[in-house]
Amino acid sequence: MPDRIAVKKFPGVFYRESVRRVHNSKPDKSFCFCYEHQGKKHWETVGWASRGITAAYANQVRIDILNKLRFGENPALLNGRKSFTFGQAAEAWLVWAKGRRPCHQARGRPLPHSPENRLR
């Protein structure tokens, strides 16, 4: 997708024209907006024009997020997402990996490069 194009009527709201999707014989538009929180810029995608999303609706969602931020709510939880760090993902994977056996052991065969195979 090309760069974001600003919607002049609504500050902070942008759209991208799709290369593959078509809506009303024109490239479909994906609406998104940006806001700043704790010194970081955050981008949120609202949706496609073919699904009924408009620039005005994206602006309303942006206003709702900014108002909730002013009252101390976490914007990551507004979309149903939780903050998940790489370290937490690595710990979860290690717990998962310890409980699994590799597929060659599950079939009762030794490792391909194990000493048992070299002695044959």
C-alpha cells in the first residue's frame, strides 16, 4: 500500500488506497488515525470503506480514544488487546516447548544425526 494520505476535514485521520481491493470501481480505502500517548505516536486502523467505514466515523473513534485517555484508561485495552511483550512471549513459548516431544521421538525413532544411526 502507498503512504497514508491525510483527510483534510479531520485532523489526525488518514487513509490508504488499496492496490488489490476495489470499491465502487475505485481503489478501496483503509481509514486509520494517529494519536500521541506518553510521548509515543500510536496508529490505529479503523477499517475499509467497502465495510461502511468513513472518515467521519474514524474521527469519532479517534475522539473517543482521546477522551478515554484523558480519564486515565489504557488505549491498548480499548480494542480488546492486551499489552504483550517479547519477553512474555518467549517465556510462554519455553513453557509450551518443554511439554512437547519432538516428532521423531513421538514416533519412536532416534534423532537423524544421533550416534545410534551412525553405528548402523
